[in-house]
Amino acid sequence: MKNVTITMEDAAAEWVRIEAAKRGSSVSRLVGEWLAEKMRQEDAYVQAMREALGFETWGASSGPYVPRNTLFER
């Protein structure tokens, strides 16, 4: 584990102290947990984006595309 110093507005510091107290945790542990969760979410997003961008096609077309006006005829 690494120790870091963070700078924040007084109002944010007061809010996070109260949140930590409500949860029976320290500010350090609470902020660490939030950052770890954010990291997991970002990793999941990046993985999903890679998979989406790697998706090539549902399959090759067996013929020419249907003309636009044919699609919208009723």
C-alpha cells in the first residue's frame, strides 16, 4: 500500500469525514475504496469497448443490399 496526500476544498473534506464516520471507516480507507471501485469500472468499460470495436459483422451478406425506398414501402 502507498500513502498519498490529497488536497481538497474544506467542504469536501468535511463531507468525506462525515461519510467515513457514518460507515465506521477512516477517510483514507473510504477514499481508497472509492478509487478502487472507479478503477474497476474504468477497466470494465475499456474491456467492453475493446470487445465492441473488435466486433466485425453478424455475417456476410448473401446478396446486394435492399434499396432504401423498398424498405420504407408499406
